[in-house]
Amino acid sequence: MARKRSKGSKRPIEAYQHTEHKRLNNPPAGLVTPETDPEGGKKSYRYDPHLDPELNFDSRKIRDELTEVIEQGLKAETLDQAKEALKTLKKAQEPYLNWAGKAEHTSFEVPTVSLHVHERIEPCTIIEAVRRRNGEQPSQPSLFKLEEKPLRQAIEFYKHKEGWKNRLIAGDSLLVMNSLLEKEGMAGKVQMIYIDPPYGIKYASNFQPFVNKRDVKDKDEDLTTEPELIKAFRDTWELGIHSYLTYLRDRLLLARELLTESGSIFVQINDENLHLVRCLLDEVFGRENFVAVIPFRKKTMPFGTKGIEQMDDFLVWYSKDKEQVKYRPLFVEQSVEGDWHYQWGAALDGEVMRLTKAQVTNHALIPEGVKLFRLKSLEPSGRNESGFFDYGFQGKIYRPPRNGYAISKTELDRVRAAERLALDGRRLAYILYADDYPVAPLTAPWQDTIGPRDKYYAVQTAEQVIDRCILMTTDPGDLVFDPTCGSGTTAYCAEKWGRRWITCDTSRVAIAIARQRLMTAVFDYYELAHPEEGVSGGFKYKTVPHITLKSIAHNEEIDAIAAKYQPQIDQALVDLNRALGEGWKEWEVPRLRPHPLWPDEVKKAWDLLQSKRDEEAALGNPPAEVQAALETLNHYFGEKYTLATLPDPV
């Protein structure tokens, strides 16, 4: 139990002083100048020159393997085993990427190390602990109280299971992945891997030396003063692009072992090394498991280059097994602004308006509450033998189109009862509202992505890009791994969408930035789709309607609604005709009247015609202003009114 603190007293704080030991002082990184830390002399090192990475074709390899493959095929006991032997031979015939050191580096050794826990951080635990003790007597609370195991179990590492914890690991990605495979048995447990390797071998794409300085260039003043980082940079890229390819291939091989059979890997790269990375992934994952290259917008504006400027970076997407890959299609909101097909609008009271050119291109000019629609053909793309029938609509008989109707006569009756049938010239058409299906499938490229507004790190990807990769290839509760942590964007996005995550980085600056970002993050809450199953049961995000011609035609509830209300409509029509002495059919009842949806020029034309109709109706040749008003009205409504046939106001 913590001791009570006496009121008004201050306990002194001290630190150990090791007075018996001495050491040379290191210059603080922020105070280094050419005068205080001058450059030393240069020393020359020599190594054999190498050719650029190139595609090779080795016919000797085919000859060497031919005998062995034939033997395997002859010994095959099943057809599948024989097919595997033929696949091996086919793969040997394909060109491959070759670079300096590849032939000598046919195998490599990675130390198997333990991943030590240095800190457990649960922001929610901190908040709850403070809330519970708010207002109580002074105490020394434990903000990270964990379940303690018996001593025997506590020292038996990698022997007992405990609750899952997401992990931020400081260490080389190769060592971390090997430990996950060998020590923790995580082979085949990761659903998605996102790798954002250095885009090249420039310093700026590899290190950020300060937490608060994100503008990193390839200049002397931007060079880190940490010797281990300088050594790591020198050793890692000793042979330039050749070292880069070896570095990446080693990590891709281990990444493949971590993936589930339905898993995916995304490698983010720019156009400088895109072609090399694609060949490398073909080699590691197999060309048959390539899924897509997704260009995505990275820059908001061009910076200026000698040639044409590239505004996009690229995601290279491969699967562990394309036949089993997990894919969840994503959708984006669809706008019909500027689409001339949607030139009609319907108000809540049934009034139909035709959009002006300005309204089609600028929907802000359309009155509130108007539903936009277009007229779609009822003719199928192929011949439908059951769709050849005459159909009566608004007192006329219409012949079927060349391929017949896409639906049956009974189903067409339902479309009419749902008020989705209209005339498009001399053909029957289906009314499709813009909000019947307000989304469209997400496709490549992604031009709606831009760089992050508030950057935490020098090289940082927009959250929207990683969000989409996670949502396309994982479900809530699946495990996401990023061996190139950086600012922690992958971990941040995985946490946001209820995915488990592991991420790692060698840079202490990157780990510090990611740690702070994850500790201070606030996420939206999503209702569980199946609360009894927990997070793995999925979330309720956002639902949208998907109304199609088929869904209306097959909806038998429309029959019941029509049977209930059609008699009431018929009786109202009888009463209206009796009161006015007319013989109107349902579709002949005039709706023409001044309406708020009408454009100003149509309203003015209507008012002019109503004031002139009595005095000008008898004239065979109406004045020019009346003729102009009739043309305005007829163009808007698609009619051929004259003063004599112009309906009375309703």
C-alpha cells in the first residue's frame, strides 16, 4: 500500500552521480557545425564494377533441370503431382531478374532472437485508472496492472498463451520476421502485409534524424549524427541498387511465409524502381499470384521536372494464392453532376422538371428535394424470347424492341404500378433515379488520394490509401503486419478498423513518433454486427440502397399495394371528371401549373401565355412574343402546345 503524503511537504528528487567514472563528451546533434565538428579526410575504397540489374534467360538451367523434372513426372502417383513437375519446368523457362550478388547470395542466415517486452501501454487503462482514483486520497496507483503468472510459468518463455496485444517493435525487420516465424510460430497467421520500403537509395527516403524535423534532404546538414544509423545506411546500400534488391528480396521471402493462404501483400513504390520490384515479386510470389498495380495520387501539385512529371506512386498487390485470396470490394460515392443522361427531376408532389444546361453541370442550382432520374431502355443486350409482347400504356399500344423486353408482361405491370414506366420518344423506358444505387465499385487508379495534411514523418502515406488496402483484404480481427513502421500509419489504420497489428522499425525516431501517435489517437466507434462474436463478427458501417429493374419487377409486394390503392385512385378520377364535366384518363389529368421547380424564364412564359390566351387565341398568327413564350414552354416540357391546346391552370 502506498504511503500517505503529508500535506504541504515536498519530497526531494535526486539522481545517482557516478563521480568515479569519466568519459569524453559527445556533441549534441543540434549543436554540430562545420567549425565545431570539421570533416575528416577522405579514404578511397575500391570494388569491382557491376552491371545494372537486367532480365536474363538461362537455357543451361532448363537442361540441368530437365532430367530431374522428367524423373519426378515419371514417379508421380497422381495427376496433381505430374502437373507440379510440369509447372516447375515451365517456370525454369521464364526470364528472371539478375543483379550483383544474387548468385552468391542464394541463401542467407538470420539470427533467431527473442523479442523482449520493454513497455506495455494501454491509454484506456491510464484513463480509467485516473478516473477511478479521481477525488480519492493521495495514492501511488498502478496504471498498467497486468495479470501475474506463477513464477514457474513466468520464466518459461514462449510456452504459455496470453491475451493478444498489438505490438510496436524496435528492431530490424528481418530479425523481427524471423523471430515471429521461429519463436512464435506465426507462419501462415498474417492476413495482410503492407511494405513501404525506401523508394531508392537516397538518404532522404531512409531516415529522419529528428522527431520535429520532417523536411529531410540529401544534404550534409540533414545527415544524422547517430553513428549507428550512418553505418546502417552505408552497409545496407554498399552496392547501390544491387544491395537494394537483395535487401528487399530477403524480406519478401519471409513475408510470404507469414501470410495465410488467402493473404495479400502490398508494396508501395514510385516509378523509379517499380519495374524491378514487380519482377522481384514475380520471382518470390509467382507471376500467377499477381493481382494489380494501383496508381494513387501522392502529390497535390507538380513540383517541376525536366520531363513530364509523375503525380502518382504505386501499390503492387500480390497474393499468397490468387485462387484463395480474400477480397472485399469497396465502393465510392457516385456523383451524376455533369451527366447529361440525368436531365430529369421529380419533386415530392410528383411534378417532373427538365433540367437546364446550367443545372445539369451545377447541381447547386437545382431546388431542394428534387430527385434526379434518367430514362433507361427496357431492351436486354441479348434476345429474350419471353419478352416479345405488345403493351398498352397511356391509351396506346407499343411494340416490343428488337430483342424484346428484359422482363415479362406481369413484371412490366409492376414497374408501371411503381411509377417507374415512362416514354422515351416512341419507346417505353424505365425510370432510374440517381439514388437507386448512389455508389460505384472502387477501381484503379485512385486519383482522390493526396498526401497527409498533418505529417508526422518525412516519408508518410495518406491514411486513405492504407485504409483501402486493409478493408479490401482483411476482416475485423485479422492480423496486419508492417515491417516498415515509419510514422505508424498502418498500425493506426488497423487499430481504427478493428484489426490486430504488428509493426517494427529500426529507427528510434520512427518508433517514438509512432508511439506518441498511437497513444493519443481517438477513433470512431462502430456497432458490432454480431455482438456475441466480438470484433471478428464484423462492424456495421454504412448501408446504401441497390434498386434495379429486376428488384422492382420481382417485388410481389407491389401487387398488394396497387390492389389496395388503385380503386381509391379510380374513384377520385371519377369524382374529378364529374365535377369538371371532363372525361380524362388517369394520365390525361393536367398537372401543368406554376411550380417552384420551374426556371424563371418558364414561369414568365407561362404568365404571359395565360394573360394573352383569350385575346390571341382566335388569331391565326400569334405575335412574336407569344410564339417565343410557346417555344420556351414546349422546349421545357417536351410538348407541342398552341394557345388553343394549352391546358388551363390547375
